[in-house]
Amino acid sequence: MRKTIHLFRHGLTDWNLQLRLQGHTDIPLNEEGRQQALSLQLFFRDNPVEFFVSSDLQRAQQTADIANHHLAKPLLLQPGFREVNMGKIEGMTREAVAKEYGPQAWEKWVSVDRKHFDFAFPEAENTWATVERFSTALAALCEEHDFDRIGLCTHGLAMRRFLHSLRPDITESLPTPNCVVYTVEWDCELKKFYFNS
């Protein structure tokens, strides 16, 4: 038996527009982000779920609320699905990070190559730590709740790191625009996730 999880990223925020790194900073959706989230109502109309789960950060929670508007299913908030902790670079622009730490450091930070998964900026969460946090939270969710299909609203970098951990053969960085949806499955017997991009 397998369980289906539709992972989706939150809508646009003002910090996204400014290319500012949000991390755990609790930034709300802007008007464009709320409009983007409306498209998720169509997706979940055609792919109904039994309940929704979201990161406890408001940009994700607001997106999940909009996606869930017509289905009106239960919504669980879980901090395990938060964005990557950005440490010292949180709130900085990408340009400022590259200027202060060098462009190579930024490339390592966003790399999907496992040889860079140990890299992190000061006080930030490296890729292995993100994958451990995210996959542990998702496995617990799958084991503790009875469902066939759910929707889970999370964040771009955390989502990308998790998906690439499942598919190391994908060497090009998966695109994670606002409100993108990727689907993974949990094998209840093998206790393993599968991602067929």
C-alpha cells in the first residue's frame, strides 16, 4: 500500500520579490501570492485530498488555507515542514550573500550535488540536516495518520532538498516556483518515499 503526498510551495511574498532569504522569518503572502494560490484550488479540485498539512509559517499556512477553500478539509500545522534555517544569511538578498561570502559559497548552498550537502553558512542548516528534519516529520505523519492522499504546503529550498535526496540521479536543480506541486509516495510496508518526477 502507498500513500500519496502532494507537496506544494507557498505563494509569492514581498521578500521573494526582493530576492531576500526568508528562512524561518515569518513573512506573509502578498496580493500576487494570494492570487497564485487560487490556482491550487483547481489542482485540488481535480486531485482531492483527505486533509492538508502546512509549515507553521504564515506564508505556507495562508497558501494552504486558500488551496483548501472549496474542499474545506482539516489543516494541520507542523514546524517540521518549515523552510531551511538560513542562519546568518536570513534576511539578506542573494546578491549580498554572494558579495559577502563569495559566489562559490552561494553555489554550494543551492547545489544538488551530494558532495556539497555538508556545506552551510554560519548558524544555518545544511542539506543533510534539512533532509533529516523533513523526511522524519513526513514519515511520522504517514505512520500516525490514516489517509490515501494529502496536500502539504512547504517551502522552496526545503522541498528541493528533500526531493533531490530521493532522486540523486536528477542532477539539474528541480524548479520550485511559487505554488509548484510535486507528488511523492510513501510505501507503508517498506517505509520509504518514492518520487517519480
